[in-house]
Amino acid sequence: MNTQEAIKQYLTKELLSDHKNLNLSVDDNLLIGGLVDSLGIMRLINFIEQNFNIRVPPEDVTIEHFRSIRVIAEYIERRVTTLVAATD
């Protein structure tokens, strides 16, 4: 399962289970559209930290990093790459 699929699966099962007929796209705006609230973002960050072994610093919790599944996946991949480069 790739990063986008993992995020989408988590969102649909854990945070958006009330939206049974929602066809969530990787580019849907999760925040502006009201799909995920601030508590949901905190739960999503916990999921990311647990499943991708990265830390999301408070200054990174922005609309720019968490607006859509695609953007979140890109953020995770950048963080993982940065961590790998730092350990080499």
C-alpha cells in the first residue's frame, strides 16, 4: 500500500466513517471542505507519526501541509527522505 492509499484508508475508516457515500479524491480539500476538523488533524498526525516513523513538528501543522491526501503524502515523503539523508 502506498502512502496516499494508507492515508485515504485511515481517513475513510477512522475520520470520515459518517460519510458513507463520499468518494474521496486525493486532491479534495480536507480542511476548507470541512471534512476534517482540528481534532481530526491531531488524530491524523498521530497516525502519521505511528505509521511512518516521523515526527510532525507543530510548525508543520499548516494548511499547506495538510490540505489534501496528495499534499499530506508529499509532506510525509519529504520528511522521510530528510530523515534518511540525515542518518547517512
